[in-house]
Amino acid sequence: MALLRIGILILFVWWGVFIYEHSPSWIIQFAGEEKSYFIAFALAFFGGLSPIISIPYYLVIMSFGAAGLNPYLLGLAGGIGVILGDSVFYFIGYTGKEFFSERLQEKFREFSAWCLQKPFALVFFLLFLYGSLIPLPNTFIVVSMALMRFTYWQVMIPLALGNIVFNTGAAFIGAYGVAVLAQ
């Protein structure tokens, strides 16, 4: 786990130095516009696979937004990438609790009890809000909902919509934040 944290820290620092040395426009010119959307998708996918430490893929989405890529397409690519990565943990949670420690299973049960007491419309709305406002991994929520036997679509649709909103917002911050800071 410590090695993973060090690796992500190195990646984060490397990306900061890389962006300092090369503008986002240069990166898109180098990779090509179509590949840049795939890069955003792939990094978001790996961000969704990150259960403990969130990979800051949204910094790439902000950078690509600053370079002039379509914020809506970046949001869609990032949102779908995160949800596909989270899908792995949904299926892990759905297939068995033996993957998780007893302490973590207790936390899942507490969250489950809370969710089951609420109307599904409220749970749907809260999942959407979480996905659209919180830049943290969805892993805990996805696994908990899978353990409660919520269907895949009941969990992933609100989270996907929320993640698309979040990533689109990040792309717009990149696109217009640079213009505001340049003034």
C-alpha cells in the first residue's frame, strides 16, 4: 500500500512538472485530439479502479479543457471511465464479502441499514449529488450498494450522471479558469 501511495505521489508530481514544461495545448497537439479524449477516459477508468487513493485524473481533464477540448466530451469520457472502473468494485461487492475485513464489513452494514430506511428516490438523488460534487473515489458506496443487492443500474446510473456533471465542470473550470487567471 505504501508503494502504491509513493507511486501515485510520483505520478502527481511528474504530471505537475510535465504540465509546467509543456502546455496542455502542446500535449493535445502531440497526442492528437481524439487520443486526448481516450487519455482522459483511460485515466478516469484507472481513477475508478483506485479504492483507497484517488488518482487525480480530473487535473488532466482540467488541463485538456484549458487546451480547448470540448468540455462536454471530456466530461462524458471522464464520467464513463470512472463508472467502468467502479464497475469492477460493484462486482467484487456483489459476489462476496470475503474480500473485505470484518471491520470494513461492519461499516458496509451500517451504511446499508441507513440506505434501506430511506426511499429509493432520495438514495438516487444522494448518489447523484455525491458523484457530481465529491472528488473522492466511489468505491465505498459502490461496494456497499452491491452488498445490499441494489441492482447495477440503480447504483451506476445516478453515479454516472453525477460523475459526468463533475467531470464536465472540471473541464469548464480548466477552460474558463485559465482565461480568468490570465486577466
